[in-house]
Amino acid sequence: MNYWIMPCNLKVFDIIQHVNKNNIVVWKKLIRAEEGDIVYIYVGMPVQKSMYKGIVRNIKVGEELLKQHSYAKVNNFDNNTYMEIEIAKEYKDGITLKKL
């Protein structure tokens, strides 16, 4: 199992609003994550803290699941492009990068 820190730009995707409704996030796979890996999501300006701990549940997201998450862009779909993350814990006060 590996641990990853992934940034989230609130101007592009408001993960805070999303997690209030759904604990599953489909994320563009920019890292070499494997199923079972732990992901800390760092929320950028103005928060500047890690707000969520997630578990990678699926590293090959199908087109149907991707379509259910309208924020994910579906250009040139490839099931190796996206991964499914289950939010396991929310840190209400956030965790600074230094503390992580």
C-alpha cells in the first residue's frame, strides 16, 4: 500500500460540495496509484490544507461511472485515465502539509 497527496483546485472542482453529497470521487489518474492505496486530498486556496483521506477503490473507471460524475471530463475516454476514490475520513479543521 502506498500513500499519496493529491491537490484539488476549488476553481476547477469544488470537492467540499461534492463530498457533502457523495463520498465517491472519480479523479483523473495522474499518479501510479493502485487499488487499496491511501490518498490525502489537499484543497488549495483559500483552504490550503488536506481535508480528506480516501481509499483508491478502482483504478480502471468505466465510461458509465464516469458519466455519472459530470465534473469529470470525458474527452478521449480510456478506462486507465480515471480512478475511483472512496472518501474514508474528513478532517473538519484540515491537516497542513507540514503535519502530513
